[in-house]
Amino acid sequence: MNDIRLTVNGRERELSALAPHTRLLDALREQGLTGAKEGCAEGECGACAVLVARPDGDDRTRWTSVNACLPAAAAFDGQEVVTAEGLGTAPGPRGPGTLHPVQREMATRGGSQCGYCTPGFVCAMAAEYYRPERCAPAEPASQGGAGETGTEAVGEEHATDHECGPNGFDLHALSGNLCRCTGYRPIRDAAYALGRPEDTDLLRRRQEDPAPAARPTRLEVDGARFVRPARMAELFEALAEDPEARLVAGSTDLGVEVNIRHVRPRTVLAVDRLEEMRDLTVSADRLEIGAGLSLSEVERALEHRVPLLDELFPQFASRLIRNAATFGGNLGTGSPIGDSAPVLLALGASLALASSSGEREVPLDEYYTGYRESVRRPDEIIRAVRIPLPVANTAAFHKIAKRRFDDISSVSVAIALQVDDAAVTHARIGLGGVAATPLRAREVEEELTGRPWNRETAVAAALALSRQGTPIDDMRASSRYRSAMLQQSMLKFWAGAQPVQAQEVRS
């Protein structure tokens, strides 16, 4: 089957003669939908953002914003996509068109100047506008507005809140969108001016019905192929045919290689909709997270059960990326600067590696064998991540990067201590960016375990932490800086865990 069908702005479209590596962005633009633009081609600017209908439970749909520049168009076979052109209504025989509330507020508040980034902002903002958990204001203005002046949008009680407006709009929903012209204040005003979606809003009503089911896909052109298997057995058969096949979920890593390095794998296998990889189960002693679940799906499903993961999620790229990226993909790349590995190492995670011959469990601290190398065989996949319960009662994740959000780490440190009766009874520390692989700071763990949790212990552990790994000089940081940040991360951890002594630690 070489014809890909998807519903775009309510209309079913057939994309024929499509190459397996043709991006969703290019396919949409070839259809005349040029609102989405290419900016960075790496998933950092959001100029290409669109909405996709994703499952929200068994019987509802969640409008989810994703970057269209990274995934292949074939990955959306049978799915529903909405672009900025599909939000409002176009002029027609029945009268003039109307702007969507998000579009109208962006125009009213002056949130658009050159307009290049605006469609992406509008789509990301619309996803947050329709988010079911978003708290609506008590007295929304008509048609989703907040009044004529917009001053109601930023109340005094939220003056120091950098995330949420009085209407429940989470500004981090826009963290993957960059604007070069207007600055962000008018865009924030537009976001905070939005009220509830109207009952007659077609996209809101669409949320009450199930999202499209995953459709098995096989696209082969000129020796390259994109395959979305229906079952795990079919995935293993495809892996046997081509052991060098690339597995993708959200394409947030492979998409960059395709765009920037012009990589063209012969076979791409999509695993994000396989049911066996989309479960999240909690038992008395273990949490199991399917490797095909997006990080946003994991975040919602966990409901703050794991505080250390709560610290990771906001610092892991942007919402646009987290809506597509998975733990399986982040760990599978083997990158020593992936943000999830240090946190999962601190949590004592293990990986369920599956193949046609069965499944085996490998502790994450035994998984990596070298730079981007692991014990996973070519015929195996990461099916799930397992975290033992209960988790440690004192934990934190520190990411050191040039930008606070949506940036690659120079150093990342995850610390998880079990502190009972003012003494450390168990310690696990995961590090990223200081060696060829993510690693545990075992020497520091031994330094901490069995000792009283006080300033003296923290200072000794900080010194030991500065000696961990084999940090190098590169474009992101020097080895000396990385070692210094390791030491400071432990002191910061102590200051956060013991606020009364914070001043003493800094002195």
C-alpha cells in the first residue's frame, strides 16, 4: 500500500507518490497549506506546529500540538491533522469567514508582526485552549475573550506566576515556539485572554468522540520503506528482514538526522501505536511505563506519583517535543546527554527488552556499554521502563544548560536519597554529560549511605561528586566547569532539602 490517507482540516486527503522520508510539513505545504513554516528543522522554533487528534482515554480525543518538521507524513496515515488554516472559517458563499478565538486574541493583542511564527504559535496555543484540565475563568467573556483592554488577563494574584494565567493557561505550552519580532508579552496577553471554548465549537465537540485508531501502514518507494506494524510479532518479522532498521515513535531524534544530516534509513519502523508498548501500570512494588507512550502521556497518567519525574518533565525540551518523544526513544539513542537517563538511573530503573524469543530485564546502570552503545541486540526493542516502588523521599533533578528551557544539557544530575531519622539509608545518583555514557555516581552514593544528613555530609559528598566521570571540553562547557557544576549541584540539593541552613551552605 503506497497511498497515505489522512484527514486535514476536516477533509480526507490522499497523498500518493509519497516517499517514506517525506515530512508531514512538506506534505501539508504541497497540499497548499503553507501556514506551517520551516524554521530550525530541529523541533526548537515551533514555526511548523500543527494539531493532531490523539487518544484521551478510550472514548475521547485530545488535540495535541506537534512539530510537523520532524515526523514523516506516513506516520499520520489514517490520522486527523488541523493546521492554522483549519482553525477559523474561510470566506465562502454563506458569508465572511470568522477567526478562531486564539487567532482573534493574537490579532487584538498585537501578538503578530512579520507573521512567520504566528501559525505555529496559534496551533500550540489552540492545543492549550482545548486542554480538558485547563481551569476556565469564573466569568469568561463572550467568544473566548477577556474584555476590551486585556488587563483582566493578568491578575495581581498571578503577577509572580511565570507559568499560569488566571484562566489556567499554562505558558509552558508555548515553550517550543520562538518569536523574533514582537517579544512575548503580547502573546502572553493573548493566551491569558482566552476563556472557555464555546459549546458550538466544532473542535471542542470533536473531543467528545474517540481519536482515529492506529492504522497499519506499509509504504515502499525506491528501496526505502516506512512500516507501522499492527502487532509486535510483525515488528519482529520486519526487524529480522532488516536488522539495521530504525525504530521511531515521535521522530524527535531521527527527524533531526533526516533534516540536518540527510540520513535516509532503508527501513523505518513506527512503534508508537503498538498496544504492547502503550501501557502504564502501577503495582505495590513497581511502576511500568510503556516505551511507546509520549512523555506528555506519561506525565498525565502518573498524576505526580513520582516527584523526581515531575522535576524532569518541564525541563525536557518543550511541550511540542514532549507530546511526541518517548522514554524508549530517549534511552535507545544512547546519548550521554539525554535528560531522562540520569533521572531513571537515580530511580533505579530497569528496561524490559523484548524480542521474538521472549523478554529479559536489564538494569539501566548495566545497559550502556560505550558511546551510543548498549547491550540491546539488533533483534530487540525497549518495550517498557520499570521503576521500583516506593521511590526515595528526598530527590531533585538539576539540569545545567545555556537556556533554562528547551536546550541540550551541559551537565545533568539526578539525586535520590532515602532519609530516615536524619540519616541517609539509601542513595542513588545519576549523571549526564560527564562521560561517554550516562552513569551512576557510585563513589558518592557510598559516601552518603549510612551517614547523618547534615551539612558536613553534603560538603563531603559534593567534593566527591566533582571527581566523578571523565568530563571533556566542548562547545557547551569546559571539563572544569562541568566538575564545578557537579559539586554545586550537591550543595544546591542540600540547600533545597534544608532551607534553614541554605545561607550557611552559600557562605
